[in-house]
Amino acid sequence: MTNVLIIADSIRSPDMRHAVPVAIGDPLTCELLKLHVERAFGEHGASADEFIVSRGAQTAVGHDMGSGPIGRDDVVLFDLFPRDRESGCS
């Protein structure tokens, strides 16, 4: 068993609308998390030109946008700055 299910369980929302669908054995990646963050922003009337989901050593590099597979013991850094599409407020 991979760490995918453990990590995916920890990022589900309480109402399960934003559960991250992953197949057993599929790697959890920064790109997959970014996809779901963008989806959640959109469902709540927000957007962001860019945001950070970085892992491991990438988290120590200022403004590294993050990429690649997330390892079992990797730290994952989320730096999200959504903006409401209607009001423009952050």
C-alpha cells in the first residue's frame, strides 16, 4: 500500500464534496493537489493566477511553485491566495 490513501484521507473536506479521487497506487503529486485546489476555488467563486503547493526540499526555496510526486515523509507547503471573482477581495 502506498501513502496515497493516507494523505488523501487527510485532505478530504468534512462533507466529502472535495474528496480527492485517487486510485490505489497512483502517486500523489503537487500537480494533483493543485488541480483540486483550483476546482475548490472555482466552486466557491474564487480564482488565483497562481499559488504554491510544494513538497520536501522545494518548501525551503522561496516561491518554488512545487512539482512532482509527494513522498511519504515529505512536508507539503500550501501558499494559497484566492481572490473572490465578484468582489475582487482576497
